[in-house]
Amino acid sequence: MSVTLKRARPYLVLFCILLLMLAAIFWFRFWLPGDQLSGAAEEKTGQVQTVSIIRQPDSVDESVRDHVPKAALSAEARLSANGADSGSDNAFDWQIPAWLPPPPVPEDNPMSETKVSLGRHLFHDHRLSRDHSVACVSCHVQSLGFADGKVLSVGVGGSVTERNTMGLANVGYSPVLTWANPHLKSLERQSLIPMFGEEPVEMGLAGQEQLLFDRLQSDPLYREMFAQAFPEREGRIELATVTRALAAFERTLISVGSPYDRYKYGGDESAMNEAALRGEALFYSEKAECYHCHQGFNFTDTLQTANSGFAEVAFYNTGLYNLNDEGAYPPDGMGLYTFTNKASDMGRFRTQSLRNVGVTAPYFHDGSAATLEEVIDHYAAGGRTLQGELAGDGSTNPFKDPLLVGFDTSDTVREDLVAFLHSLTDTEFLANPRFSDPWPEDHPARGVSTLTPGIHDSTTTEVSNP
Ligand code: HEC
Ligand code: HEC
């Protein structure tokens, strides 16, 4: 008996080691990410918040493939193939107040002044579109908070965007990008969509990458700037460098200089008028409930700073539509549902930042509210009621977030909330020369035509100073 045990012992030990290894593999592969997720995730008001762990900028989520235009994806493959660089730049001067942490910066794209300046030139350059008619700035206009005042925007060849153009203030703090795509997580990757996307065509460069690089290469200023900004890549003009420079510039678009900031963080009691102060109290009250979703310094619960360990991401159905009383949104704007196919994700969109919202009209993902008063009336009704083609009572949408219960707008409630929202307009940001068009008037970068007419130009985009 003892002899057999002795003989079997080495096998038993081996078997145990094998079991331990299997358990370890299983732990790392399956349990760990789940644990981290549930540990980090918060549940608010019964609505599941999607909280994600930061991913490496070059890892492509499979599900994103269904929703990024094919041409942009082939561009993306090249971007990944170009690999990552190391290096860091702790010396970058963000020019932000001490209370504010900078936005997160991917390891493979450290900030530098030359890179940001290059990105600013690219952002304003109409040669980044097929026919020299459209630049990023055509749709992202500085004086309008880098939105464009249109319901929907028009790209090269008259192609119309599916959604309302977003303002870009503090976009570097957003861990997921665009209105409802939970997978699009890096500014570097996002810029491929306007440049190379085909549905809709924005800048029309699908399959024209070499044309773009040759164009930029032929400009001596760019040759010099790329060399200075990307010495580790020998100044090559390629997707990796173009997209990184654009992203670095976008990370500097930080807006925290509004009257509200002067009052809240600067202690300037006179910065806000009486109506705006009453509006602030309402905004943070259990009556209007706004702050539950529009929270923190950027007025959104989708946020990440350089100091936060994980990304907060949240999407909500706010009862804008209720087609056939079944909770449906129009087919071309179904929000998170388009990406997940989960019924409960119908109509869920990312909480928008409210920074500079006084100049980014019209509002919502489809530009369907022309004024801030209309937005407040929608919330006051706990969801809006529409007649006609998109008829339905949004307040009874079964997927609507429970926080949207509505409130009465007696007295000066509407005016006060609107006054508060206007106190978030940062006029310095809207005119900051660091972000303006660096190209001389008659330079080819200015494009062949600066007119990209939108659908129903909005008339409500004047800057207002409360
Ligand atoms: C034809 C108009 C148009 C052009 C040109 C354009 N954009 Fe946009 N941009 C949009 C629209 C519309 C959205 C919202 C897209 C969506 O949700 O599907 C958007 C969204 C964005 C976002 C996401 C913002 C956020 O808060 O998540 C970024 C970043 C951005 N654009 C950067 C750029 C850059 C960089 C360029 C130039 C390379 C550019 N855009 C060119 C219309 C445009
Ligand atoms: C349950 C979360 C939630 C609450 C509560 C909430 N919002 Fe929103 N808000 C959102 C989401 C999500 C969007 C984007 C909706 C869309 O476009 O479909 C949005 C959009 C907006 C916009 C338009 C932004 C733009 O750029 O188009 C404004 C203005 C706004 N909210 C103000 C408010 C105010 C004021 C309150 C309080 C009365 C409030 N919100 C309460 C989630 C919320």
C-alpha cells in the first residue's frame, strides 16, 4: 500500500500543480475583469451605468467594427500597424486652474506645444477634405463652442450628418465619444470617422490616404512642423501622426472660465445675477434633478480625468420620443440600442456636457430642440409630446429614466434655469487665440468655399452674457 502511494506521489504532485495553473489562468482570464467592473460600477436610480476600464488606445473593440465605416477601418488598421511610441512630457503647460486635473493623455501620444500647434493647423485646414471644401472647423466653429448652430451638418458633396454636431469644449475629459457609441474611446481614432467615413461622407477622403499625405507633404510648413512634433517617427506624415496631432490639439480645448466658474471656484459673488443663482439652486434641487446626470465640473456623468482611476460612462433615455407607444425612437437615432440591440437601450444617449450650452443650439442628438426654453419644457413635462410623423408622448416611454418625473414651471422657474445655463458660457474660450484659425486669409488651407449650408440654420446662436 505505502509502496503504491510512494510511486504515485510524483504524479499526484504534478496533477496538483496542473490544477493550480488552470485555476490561475481561469482567474486572470475570466474573474478579474468582472470583479473590477462590478467593483467600479455604480447603480443609480435603477439605471445600470456602463463603467469601463480604460483600454489601450490601439485595441479595437470587435463590436465597433459594425459601426465604423469600412474605409475608416482600413485607415485604422494602418494606424495600429504604425505601433506605439514611448515617451512622456510632464512639462506641458495646460494653462488650467489649480483645482482642475488635466485630461488623461494616452501613453503613446504625449503632449507637446509643437504637436498641439500642428493639430491646430490641421483642424483648420480644408485640404483635409477631398475637394478642399470642408475642414474640421467647418462643423466645429470656435465662437459656437465648436458646434455649428445647425440641426444637421453637411459634408463634402452635400452628404448630411445623421446627428447634431457636438461642441468640443472639454472633449479630452470624455472617455467615450459621439452621442451614443460606447466603443469609441480615443480622440486619435475618432478623427478617422470624419476624414474617411462614407456614411455619412464628411470630409470624403475614403481610400484617398496617400493623396492626403502627398498634399500635406507638399507644404513646407507641414514638413517642418511634423519633423518638430514627431522626431521619434522622423517627422513622417502618416495616419498615426496626423491623428495624434489632431487629438493633442483637441485635448487643449478646455473651458472653465465662465461666470459660474468665477463664482463657484473663484469666489466672485458678483459673477452671477439673481436669476442665474436661483437657477443654480433649482438645477441642484430634487425638484429639477438635473445634477444627477449633469454632474461635476463638466456637467456630465461621463467623465475621466488624469487623476481618476476609471472612466465613468452613462447613457439615458430622456423621453424625447415614444413612437407607437412602444418606447421606440426614430430608426436613424435609436442611441445605444444601435450598438447593443438590447431593448432597454432604446433611446439611450450619452449625457451631454452643458459647458457653453448657451451658444451650441440647436439641442439634443438630432437637433430637435431649437432653444433652451424648449429643452426646459421637455424636462418639465417629464418627456415631450409630439404630434405628426413622430407622434407620441415621451413622458410615458417605458425606457425613460425614472429621474425624469417633471416639475412645474410656475414663477420664474424656466427663466431661472435658462439663466443658469447661460452662466456656463465661457466667452474667453470662444475667442481664445490659442484655438483660432492660424492660416493667413488667402492661404490654400482656407479652402475653396467656406459655405457648408446646414439643414434649417438655427437663429438662436448668439452669445449671451448673463
Ligand atoms: C460635416 C460636419 C463635420 C465635420 C467636417 C467634422 N465633424 Fe466632428 N462631429 C460632427 C458630428 C455630426 C458629430 C456627432 C457624431 C455622432 O454622434 O454620430 C461630431 C462629433 C465629433 C467628436 C465627438 C465629440 C464628443 O463630445 O464626443 C469629435 C471629437 C469630433 N467630432 C472631432 C472632429 C474632428 C477632429 C474633425 C476633423 C478631422 C471633425 N470632427 C470634422 C460633425 C463634423
Ligand atoms: C436622467 C439623466 C438626465 C437628467 C436628470 C437631465 N438630463 Fe439633460 N441630458 C441628458 C442626456 C442623456 C442628454 C442627451 C439627450 C439626447 O440628445 O438624446 C441631455 C441633454 C441636455 C441638454 C442638451 C445638450 C445639447 O448639447 O444638446 C440640455 C440643455 C440639458 N440636458 C439640460 C438639462 C437640465 C436643465 C436638466 C434638469 C431640468 C436636465 N438636463 C436633466 C441626461 C439628463
